[in-house]
Amino acid sequence: MTEQTAIRLFEDKNIRVLWNNEQEKWYFAIADVVAVLTQSVDPQAYWRKLKQRLREEGNETVTNCHGLKFQAADGKMRVQDAADTEQLLRLVQSIPSPKAEPFKLWLARVGSERLDEMEDPEAAIQRALDYYARKGYSEGWIMQRLKSIEIRKELTNEWDRSGIQKGKEYAILTDELTRAWSGMSTRQYKDLKGLRKESLRDNMTNLELVLNMLAEVSTTDFAKDKQPRGMSEHMAVVRRGGKVAAKAKAEYELEHKKPATSSLNANRFKKAIKI
């Protein structure tokens, strides 16, 4: 999951949200919404009881809720039940509260902001700039990361054009591309950096971003030339694109006598001022 975290305010109350780039959806921490609508002293307990009741009633919305990591008050990342906008609107119907209607309007405004960004790419760029700046990344790294987002989008546009499905098929191709240039699967790469659900790209050094971009732009160009159809043809194109970056990686390591991929994650390389 490629995610960006934000805090949204509803009547001066914090609601934690995650934006999933691949699914193009907001996910909201359900307990935060419960706290706003019910003013319960223990929103987690309220939600547990509500969830149990809804399950007993056969409510499919509860079954389809996601467990995602949100930052807690102590700064640690903890798994919380989360719902997208549609799921949340259905859950709100089950919470007796005079605030339900204004909350629906607030959700509509949140969705409208994203639509505005889709209409005005500069707004989305500014949001990303602000996000990474708040996270403490250097200006140079941020510019590199934004370029990597543009290149990734060009690649996924090619996948969309030929009918590759977002989600599982995207993940399979991305994993194979990562393996082709780095020699590691995405999971192995994350393990190297000590990551769990965090974005791998957000934890890459400048060099790693450059190599990953080279792999993706090469794959995009090969896809445009070959016009692959189906997963097997796309897998062949992905391996070919990754091989271009693998050669560059090998040349770098030969000349510099050090690995191009690093165990450093964002927290460590920001402290080392290496971005």
C-alpha cells in the first residue's frame, strides 16, 4: 500500500486518515470518528461493542473494514480499524448522533479536496511537498521523490491501458521489477531497511530512487514499444526494464566498491543528513 498520512479536523477534533495512492481512496480511523460522533470517554470500547452488534446483524461493512497503522498519541504506529468513505458513511448510519449529518458534509468536503487536486495537479504537488517537508526530508530528496512519483504514474498508465488490475497485479509486477534491478523482492528490500507497512520508496536514498526510476522509465518505454498484453507479457517487459537498472547498479558498485542498495531507512538517513 502506497500511503500518505494526514490529520483532518472536524469541529476541532482530530481524525486520522490515510490516502492510498494506488486505490485513490481515503481511509479513516473509525475510533476517531466514533469519538467525534458519540463523545464517548472510551471510543475504542464503544466501537468494539458496535462492531459486535453489527456483525451479529450480518453487516458486511464491518467485515470489510481494514486494519491499518495510524500514529497513536505516544508517537508509535498501531493498527486501527479503518474504513473508506463509502464504508464510513454506512457505519455513521448505525451511530445515533445529531452530528451525523454535518459529519457527512465534512466527508464530502474531504473528498472534494482530492477531486480538486486531480483537476489541478499543482495542488497535489504542493500537498506532497508539504507532507515530505513536515516529515523532515531535505529539499533535494523531496524533488527526487516527486520525480519518482511522476515516473511511476507513467508506468501505471501503461499498465492501466493494457488492462492490468490495480492491487494484486500491480503488486506482482512491482515486486518483479524490484527484484529485477535490486536482486531482492519488495518484502526482502523492506526487511533490509527494517520496514513493515511503510512505503519502500519513502525510505530510499537518492541513489536507490534513481535506480528505481531508471528501472521504471525503462519498463515504460519497453511497454510502449512492445504493447504487451496480459501478465506474462508484462512480466517479461518488467524483467527487461529492471535489467537496465541492474546493469547501472552493478557498474556503480564496481566503480565505487560499495553496495548501491542500503539498509538505511528514512529515520536513519535523515539523521545522517544523507538525503
